[in-house]
Amino acid sequence: MEVENSRILATLSVGEFKEVMDEIYKKRKEKEEEEKPHTYVFGLSGIMEMFHCSKTTASYLKSNVIKDAVSQRGRKIVVDVEYARLLFKTKWPYKVYKRYNLGLDMD
């Protein structure tokens, strides 16, 4: 239902108000479904679990390959998972990528 912008809210009937609120609720729900929540892993152990690699390789990945996805303050390391995987796909050599067999699509 389309309500005029100049119409006073107090003049809406209960049914009209429900329809307007349902439309707003549906639009908000669709918008929330489109936005994916960011997932994060923490520390070198999180990188090790995400890429199934050793601590040495995780440290190398953190410092070089996925450094744009890493945020570090002191000893705290936070990694954005989706962005790290994207960087890994684009920067890591294919033969090494294939050896790790991470289940990530190369396409």
C-alpha cells in the first residue's frame, strides 16, 4: 500500500498502519538477508585452522599474502575470513594452493 507523504500519521486506520509497517519490515528483512555478517578468526592458531597449515606458514601468510585482511594491535591478531580467502586465492601460487587442498574454488 502506498501512503502519501503529506498524510498525517494519526489519520491512518489500524489496517493501513499495519500494511505500512509490514512493508517496512519486509524491506528491512530483505536488506539484512543481503548483508552477510563478517566472520573473524583470532591469532596464528585461527590462521592455522583456516588454511590447515603449520605455524611457520601461518606466520608467513599473515605477514605477506593476507596482510591486508589482518588487523594487529600488540599481540592481538584479528583476520577477516572472507577477505583473507580472497587474497589467498589471488596471491598464493596455484601449485601450492592445490597442495593444501582447502576446498576453495579457484574460479
